Amino acid sequence: MKIVPHVLGGLLAMVGMLTSVPAAWAQEPKSTALAKQLSAALDGAKLDSIAVRDPAAPDVFHAALYFSGAQLLVVSAKYPAPDYLVARLAKKEYRDVYLDVNGAAVPNSKTFIQDSAADGLKAKSGDGQAADVYEVANKQTVFDGEPKKQKLSEQDYQKAFAEADDKYAQILTALLSQIKKTS
């Protein structure tokens, strides 16, 4: 009978460990609230794009193309002629900045994010919803909840998602600061 408390204690500890991993993973991504704020701000300002120079790196630019209620396409990269983009930003030519950064970034400096519902990155796409995609330096990760299809372990997939979410949150924060200046 003395074994029962030890076995029960061990089982409870194991259950606690197993439930804590999914609970931590189920935590809302950092980018969720920021993407929703940016979408609302773009809708409110009647804009379909926004761009900003990275405050921490003067040769890096962030830009977003927005399809209201449907999708955010976000790019961040070093640009070979930063003064050219600074002039475009001054004229609020955000769509042109997006196109320039997306099309002519310094090789291997580009981060590209497809936020399929303009609601932040999701580790697993919902029923009938397109997966979010994160691409950095020409390496793409599709967040469809199926890491094996991409030859990733669950741990590597979760790590890739966490990194993508951190980067996306950083970019969204900069874009939000820009749109607040233009409003």
C-alpha cells in the first residue's frame, strides 16, 4: 500500500510535464495582437501598404502590402541604395518601397512573411485556411502544423516558429510606429 502514493505521485508529475509542454506551445504568438493592430490601423487610414526604415539598422527597410481582412505580405531587407528609399518614404510611396525592397534586396538579407489571414503567425493553419509562410535568406518554412513534410523535427519546427514570430513582431512594431506617425 505504501507504493500507491509513490506511483500516484510519479504519475501526477508525468501528467504535469506532459500538459505543460502543449500549454506553453498553445500560448498566443507575439505577432497576433500586433498584426491585428496593424490591419486595423491600415483599414482606418485607408492604406494598402506601409513601410519604414529600421530604426536600429539604417540600411534595412520593412514594408507591408495589405489585402484588407485577407492577407499581409511583409518584407524586411537591406537595400543597396538606402537614400533612394528614404526619399520614397518621405513622399509616403509605401507600395513602391514594398516593391523595391521585395524585388531588389541585398542577397541573403531578405525576410519575407505571408500572414494568410492578417492576424499574426499561427503554428498550424486552421481548417480551410492557407498556412502562414516565413522565408529568410531563401529558406522557407510553411506553418501548416506538419513539420515532417518539411523534414523538420517537432522541436526544430517549434524553434523555427518562435524565431519567425519574434522577427515578425519586431517588424510589425516598427510598421505600427510608422503608421501612427502618418495618421
